[in-house]
Amino acid sequence: MRTGEPLPSVGEVLAALATGLWHWDTAAGLVTLDAEAARLLGLPARPVTLTEAQTRARLHPVDWNEVAGVVRLAAAEGTLAEVRIRVMDADGRILRVVRSRSKPSFDPERRTYELIGTLQEVTEPAPGTPAARSAVTGDWRRSREAFLLDAGRALAEARSTAEVLRVAGGLSMPGFSPDGLVVYGVEGDRLTITGQHGHHPGDMNPFSHMPLDTDYPAAEVVRTGRAVYLSSPEEYRDRYPATWPLARRFGRHSWAFLPLTVAGRTMGAWMAAFTYPVAFTPDERAVLTTVARMLAQALSRAGAAESERELTEGLQRSMLPSLGPEIPGMRIAARYIPTGGGLQVGGDWYDMIPLPSGRFALVIGDVQGHDVRAAGIMGQLRIALRAYAAEGHRPDAVLSRASRFLHGVTDGSGPDALADPRFATCLYVEADPATGMLEVARAGHPDPVIRMADGTVMMRPTAGGLPLGVDPDADYPTTRFTLEPDETLMLCTDGLIETGGHDLESGWRRLRMLLEDHRAGEYRQEDLETLADALVQAVHGPSSHHTTGPLADRREDDIALVLLCRPAAACGRDGTVTAGPPVRRTLLSVAQDEPDRIAEARQHLRELLHDWASPEQVDSAVLLVSEMVTNVLVHTDADALLLAEVLCGEGGRRLRVEVFDTGDDLPHKRRPGELASSGRGLMLIELLADTWGVAPRGEGKSIWFELRERTGAGAPGTPPGSYVP
């Protein structure tokens, strides 16, 4: 071309270079080709407009999907979209391979793409060569997909930020593995380093807390949300001369800085640095972009999980007390295990409260539900109980006030109350360390359990009322009994009983077996803390899956456990039994308005004699106890107090039962007629008991009897087959 002649048109230049033009509008669904582009796609060499379906039919189906992916990537990064495409004939044979280069744009309102680009025929690269790493080579695509699947699975399984960074540092990308990785975060207006791989400690200090307006690729990525690719040191130096001296000493040749974006918000940047030149082809950029997205999501999930764990652990630490200093004459152990609802804190709680009288109170309870609201109500209720107890109220008054408080907090009838009424079960025990006397008030909670000095385990029936919050005017009667030396009191929530598909009956049998085996088994040298661990491990640990309950619904619940021991010497640390009677001792009161508790007294005595050699003697003892307690309720206006002891002596074991009342009239034998409805109580006692008697006791009297154990098959203390008269 001579000087001064007009320049040729763009169409003439492209035609001379065998390069066609094409325009793709996804909103209209049309692809417009000039004559050269139509020829390259196997059509007559004249301009034509095709639908997307017609265009797709001319291209390899895998490459069409590749075009769509590269277009989205280039539009997001604001770069050119370059991809190799195989053109197919009607018989499915490859006519030629063309290279497409275009500049796509994205309309966010219509969610559509528009691009104008060129098509030019290229030579198919030989397999195994660097040029073969393109969109048309199956090996590269398969290895890339396998890598992304593995990387996605590994990042999805990471549960903490440290695990995510460890996974990211171990990623080996197909064909181009970075030598150094850095994850940047943002705090205020500064760039921070969340984690790094491939650098010595302290190497990245100059980049830490860097202002976001610094001329640095990671800062630019955070500011703009667009990736930065630097293929050579020269390109890095030209684009970022201010920070190039800091990056030069690492000896890298290529860098990729990608945004870590979650829900449209850029939370940081990810740097992948290479010790060899990388061209950052569309395929390589697609891999890096996909990894950056997965990394951002994994970091977001891990950060949210860590925040949730920190929150729940903080709630748990603030809501559950430390048991504080040891109490003279008592030992206490407690456990709280959150197992249900996916939270690390729930509605179960325990507490130990010093009282103004010098005594202390043990509280255990369970608020309905496993959500955050249950945890919040639990915290409020625990504070209220501590306040009422610190005022010096008795156990029944403490629970009555707490029930009124909870009803007011959760009742949905008030103008400001939440329409989500809740209730809570609770057990309140006031203990006197000097005497071992316990005063128990119960609000719908499981009864306490006593483990006696010889390893016998019994559920201790106590009077109770409705759960807290159900009725603001509910009453909570108090039950008094003494914790004898070397006995252990167990308080627990229903999670310890029912976890593993158990109901109250089968769960209680499981706990009883665990408590009894603790002394005679492998833990006999251990202390109260080990007993608490053994109970939780057997119910909540792996071994619990071998002792599942009868229910199909394996309901998992939070577990709260409190153990209180009154040691005679070592609180059961050794395997010896404290010398001297009583071996077992239990106390039970039956009020005039509680005749139904006579059945509890009978059951209580059977549990006390669970290993008695003679079942007939057990039946006799139960009959006599029922008769004696009934006589007090029928013939006096006083309450009955039942004391049962199993004593050891030279001749073996004997049962002593004594019933106290405040009546002044002493019982005496009579000869009732055939139709008389009473008068046979003392006759039964004289007939069935080995010894018996009536004794005045100051204000009132007591009637007692004793039974010496008849041994048939090796009862304790006597030779097999012997009989103690």
C-alpha cells in the first residue's frame, strides 16, 4: 500500500486474514455470522443469522458448554473470552478447529449476555503438548473436573478455618500447581493475612495490615472484586511498581489474585503464585476462579461455625456454674452434655447455691425445647432460683416463686409476652453438710437416686408438683430424708435416662446396673468424678449403641448430671464397706393426705431388699409395713415416718423397720370377731416378725419389728442352706 492511499476496511483486512466476525445475543437467542464466519462453520460463504439451536448443532456439544462457561468467566473478570471450538459436519465428523476471541458484556437487569468476536481456523495441537491444554482436549478437561470434584469435597468437609487453609495449601491443580498460596482478609480499611502456605514464618509480614488503597494486587482485588492475573515479573513491575520490590524477593514468575466472594460481598482475596511462567489461559482461569469460589464458601462456613461454637461455649460457660470450693463433709461432681438440637447449649442446667443458713442447695432442671429460646429461659430461671434461695426461702417456697416467675415470662396472654409458653421440670435439694439431712422439692422432674454404702441402688420417691410455669399457684411439698455416710445421691435430667431409645423404666434399669457395677467392676478404685464420667460415657459414648432401648425413636436429649456424696472416710474411693451398722438405711414420710404413698413405701422396701435371700420374708415385710403405716393414718391424726434398716451382725443380716407417729395412744392386741374390719395388725406382726415391740418416743411413739434373713442359696453372712431362727 502506497503512502497516502486510504486504509482498507476492517472487513477486507479480516477477509485477507481468513477471519470471520460473529455476534451472539442471548436475549434474542440469535447468532449473526458474516460470510467468512459462515464458511468456517460449514455453511455457504454469505452472511447469515442462526438461532442458538442451529449454531449449537454445528459445534461439538462439549465445546458449546465450554463457550458458555468461558463467556461467563470473562464477563465477570472484564477480560477477553478465548476458546477453541470443534466444528462438526452432519455426520458428526470434525471439519476443523476454530479459535474464538470475543469481548462479552452482561446485562444485570435482564440477566443476559452479548458478545462480538472473531473466528479463525487453527491447527489441532498434538496430544501431550502444552498447546493441547485447551478447551478441546478431553484429557485436560477430565483431569480438571476430577480435581474440582476432589477439591470441592475436601473443602466442604473442612470444619474450621485452619482445616480450610490446610486443604487449600495441599491442592495440586492439573498441569499447573502454585508454589505459594496466601488468603487475605479484610479488617476495617486494611488487608490482613488469614493464612498462607509455601512461605517461611515472617515472610508475609510486610503485606499484613496493608491499607486497601495500596498499589498492591490483593488490595485492588478487594476494592474492585475483579481478578488480577500477572503472567510475568515484567508485567507485575509495570502494573504495580510500588509493591514490586516486596514481591521480587520471593523469586516467583506468575501470580493470580482472585476475589473471595460470598453472596455478592468480597470478603478477601486469594493469591496463587507460581515459580514458572503461566499464560493463564481461559481454562486455567476457570479452574482458579472455581477454586476461589469454593474457598470463599468454605471460609464463610468455617467462620460461621467457629462463631457459633464460640457463642454457644460462651453461653454454656456463663449459664452453667462452676461448683466452687469443696463443701466440708460433702463431695460433688457434675456434668452437662449437649446432645440434641444441633446446639452446644440447651435447656438443661444444674446449679449449686450457698444459702444464708450455712447449708447449700443443689438444683437441676430441664426447660422444654432445644432451641436458643430454651437456653435463654434456662438462664433467666436459674438466676431467679438463685435469688429466691439467697433470700432464705424453704425449698417449697423457692419452687412456688420460680413457677410464678416462669409463668409470667412465658405466658402468651400478656401484651408484651411471647406467644410461646414453656414449662420446666426442676428438682431442688437443700442439704445440711453437718447432718446429711436433705429437704427435697420436686416439680415434674425424675426422682433422685440413692447409691448406698454397700452398692445397693434405689430410686428415692419424693413428693412433687406440676412442672414450673404450668400453674402459677402450684404447691410443691417437701420430702425430708438423710444421706447416710458413704451414700451417693444422683440427680439427673431425663436425657440421661432416655437417650438411646429408652423409656423411663428401661432407662432406669440401665442406670441402676451402671451404678451397681461401678463399685464391683473396674472402677472400684476411682472417685466420684470417674463415676460421673462412667455414667455419661455409658449413655452418650460409643458403648451406648450396644445397649439401645426398646423404642424405635432414638430420641437424643441434653444431659445434666449431679452426684452428691457424704463420705464416711473416702467416699467410696476404695472397695471396702464402712464397718458397723447400718449397711442400708432409708427414711420415708407418709402424710395424712397422702395415702397413695403407702404403695411407694411398699415398693421402696422391696428395692431395699432386692438381694434378700427369702422372697417370702420380703412379702411378709411389705405386708407388715403396709399394715403399720395404714394403722397410723387410720387411728391417729398424725403423719407416719417409716425407718427401714438392713443391719449386719454375727448371725447374718437382719431387717429392722420402725414406724413413728406423734399419737399418744399405744397400740395393744385385741381379739377381733369374724366380721371385724380392724384389730389384726399386731396379730400379723406377732405371727410374721421374729421380734417386735412398741416404744414411747417423747412426743409420740414407735412400733417396730425385725426379720432375720433366712438363707437358702448363699445370702451374705451365713453358710449356704443354713437357717437363722
